[in-house]
Amino acid sequence: MRDRFMSVTGVLLDERPDLAVVLADIGYGYFQDAGVVARHPRRVLNVGIREQLLVGFAAGLAMEGIRPIVHSYAPFLVERPFEQVKLGFGHQGLGAVFVSVGASYDAAAAGRTHQAPEDVALMSTLPGWHVHVPGHPDEVEAILRSAAGGRGLDYIRLAESVNSEAVPYSSSVTPMRMGSAGAATIIAVGPCLGPVLDATADLDASILYASTVRPFDADGLRSLLAAPAVVLVEPYLAGTSAAEVSAALKDSPHRLLALGVPRREHRHYGSRSEHDRAHGLDAAGIRRSVTDFLALAA
């Protein structure tokens, strides 16, 4: 996903004189090696390892009519400069494209400083942001091009995990498989789609896919809901979109299982797949959770 983001961003800079990329060291080497810095020395801007300045400087560019694409690891882009994100962009009514890398724990070997399962929950506290969680490099390109051509606030969350196939980009939930009238509805977000499909291959369940989670497609969920049992599978903090699902179904009796990264300290340094397994977000873990949940109503 990150390679696609960087290659497409270089093309976008060639096409659009109103775009600039703002970096805090991380990623600058790629744009140098790819010749993007040489082509656009005044629009690939590196502020050094100063994340608050990264966001504040990008807000200044936005005030001057430049649409900034701001990139770093998720904890450095969302958590460390959160006040600048809130005041510099939301409070000022400016637009930008924020693109994070690292997902929840792709860089787990670097320690807790590089893990950010809380990022989408934090961004969801701010009004006006569109939050995108692509599951495939092709989706990254479609989302990035759409966001770059807009005027609002977009947060794009890149990950190392990818689904085997891309889903055509839509801000609405997309039905991947529809079960019977009494089947559970499982909402898979971004790169969780692959494990969800594997986990439920022989289950009677409706599988819905979402790559844009804010604003949440409440109308789409209501129109596709097959039964009161709903499972939400997100690749970040468990329950991040639970309130949106419940609000969408406020007139429909339902019960909800929210799967994701648990709310506890993550003090381990294993690989991404080891973290998935430990948090029950691999296919086997999702299968156990879903079957146990459905058995409660049996």
C-alpha cells in the first residue's frame, strides 16, 4: 500500500500544481530516490523530526491555497500532534489529506512508540474528517486520487496487510456475499476482509465490506441487514465503530459483537501476524469469536 501511495503521489504532483507533500523525515528518502524531489523541490517539504511542526506547517500551506498531503507513521501523524490536527485544520476550516503508515502494529518490532491501534478512534472525535481504511493497493490509489481532488479533510490509513483482491472504491458498504434471511451480518473493515472471508467460508452469513468508516454508511447497513446478529471486525481498537453501527440500527433490535485490537497495553514486539493471532484477528480467531457469538442465540 505504501509503495502505491508514494508512486501515485509523485504522479499527482506532476499533474496538480496545487498539491504539496509534507514530511517529517519519514518517507523523504523515497521521494528523493524516485526523482520527485528533483522535479518538485518546492513541493516535497521535509520539516525534520518535528511532528507538531509537520501539521502546523501543513495548515499554513492550506491557508495559502495549497492542498497538503501529510505523511508519517500513525502515532506521529495522529497522536503526537493531535492538538495541531484539531486546531490547525478542523478549527480553522481547512482541508488536507493525511496518510498514515504502520497501521495498528505493523512496526511492532520498533516498540509501543510505533503502534497506534487508537488512531481511528481519535480521529473520530473530530468533526468533518473522512476516514478511509483501504484493503488493497488499488483501493489506495482510488481513495488517494479522490481525496487529493477534494477540498475536505481525509485520513487514509495504510497497512501491510492486504486482501487478495481489490474492491471497487465506494464510500458505501459493499455486499461481498449475502446469506439467508436469518443469517448474521458481518462488517469487515479494510484488510480484515480476507480473514473474515476465510473464517466464514462455510457459514451462512452476509459479509459487508467497508473501506470508508467515517462518515459511516448507516443507510447502506440498514438496507442490507439480514438478521439481528451483527459482527463488526475492525483492524484497530475494538469497538471504534460500534456506536455508529448501533446508531444506524436504533430502530432495529439487534445485538452486536465488536472485534478489533483489545483495550490494553501492548508490550510485545512480535510480528504483525503474531499480533493478529494474539488479538484474535486472524481467520482462526475470528471464526472462534463469531461461532461463539452466534451460539449464544441458538
